[in-house]
Amino acid sequence: MTINTFGKKLLRFLKTILFLAICIIFLFFLLWTFCYSLHIFYVLALTLVLAIVAFFLQKNRRFITILLCSGFLIFLLSTPYNLKQYNRHAEAFQAQINKGYHLRFKEKAAIYGTLLIITVGDIIPFPEASIQNFYLLFPKESKTRIFYDGDYLSAPDIQAVINKKGKHQVEWNKWGERFNGNFRFAAAFDPCTLEIVDDGNQKKATLITYFHYRKNYTTFNANHVLGGLFAFRIDEGLFWYLQHEGWLHPYNSVWIAKFDK
């Protein structure tokens, strides 16, 4: 096999992977918008029908990819309207739960899909929260998960107690400055305890938090961005409901790090 042939096969393989990824992402949002009863679902459904027709007409994969990406682009451009609908429906779901009613499978699936979106969306800005959300999807008999990572040691509120041996209750100062050094870690570890002990020539920090969602608790996001055009709510109470229904699985999250004295 020549380098030129290998390069063509590799490029064809990468294009196939990209096409499959686009199809999977498109189908996920199609199902999620259906479960949340968003109007944009009909646009995505029509796009899918056109893509299927194009497939049977033996159109090339590039044409089908452009069709799917066009539908997804419309989804992105209509984000302000989609978010308003999403907010209304999320609020309605929470109101049902507060009144003691049970949600249907479709509504539970919508909430579950929202958590998946949050988990993927948090990978870069809030990696610790993303990791913890991911493991929330899977049950574990011991209900304890251990992670070895020391990035959280850089948080100002951790630095304040890092040289004091013993157990400390960390009170995160995360709202005074929205994007301060605590914010990334508080999203995953509020509240938590931190224990500092000697470990040979180093010190060992053990951070423990019970990772779960709270009942009937809502946070409002992006309210002041472009006049609230992209404002959206995160109803922890909906994820709490999925915990109650056995769809999500809270656990003790333990983060261990070592550092020089």
C-alpha cells in the first residue's frame, strides 16, 4: 500500500466517522425536541424525511450531510425561541412534581436528555462537574467513586486551608465574582469537606462531596446576556425526580490529590 492510497483510505474513514457523528447528534436532538414538545422538532423531522428520500434517490453522502447540517443550523439560529419553550415546559414539569404528580416516560426522557446535554456541554468549562454527572448515570453498589486529580487545589477557597492539617468544611465564595477561581470547582464540589494529612514527604488532600441534585431548586442562567435573549433555567428538582425514580444514581464523590509540603 502506497502512502497516497493509505492517505485516501484514512480520509475516507474519517469522513465516515464524521458522517456517523453528525447522524447520531442529529437523531439525539430530534428525539430530545420531540420529548420536550418543542416546535423545532417538526423542522428537524422534515429534514430527516428529506435526508431519507435523498438516500433512496441515491444522492451522495455529502448531499445528505449538508441537509442534516442545514436542519441543525436552523435549530441553532432559533435558539432564543427554543429556550423560551424549553423554560416554559421545564417549569411546568417542576410544577407537576411539586403537586405530587408523576411524569410520563416521554417527559422523564426529556429531562434525562437535558442532563446528557449539560454533561457534554460542561466538559471544557466545568470538567469535574461533567465527570460527576457522567457517573451519575450508572448505579454503583458501594455508592462511592474515587478520582485522582489535583486541579481543584488551585481554587482560592481551597488554597485558604491547604496548609492546615485536619478536616475543613469548604464554604465556596462563588457568587461574588461569577467567573472567579472558585466557580469551576464550586459547580462540582459545593458543598464539600477537605481533609489534609501528611503522606511521607508530601501532603495528601481528600475532598469529599455527596454528588446529587436538590429537590425543587432552580438556577437561572444568562439572564443578563443580550437582554436575556439566551436565558435558560436549570431545574435541579427535575433531576432530583429522576433520582427518586431510579434513573439517576447519587454517590459519594472522593477526589484525592498529593502535593509538596
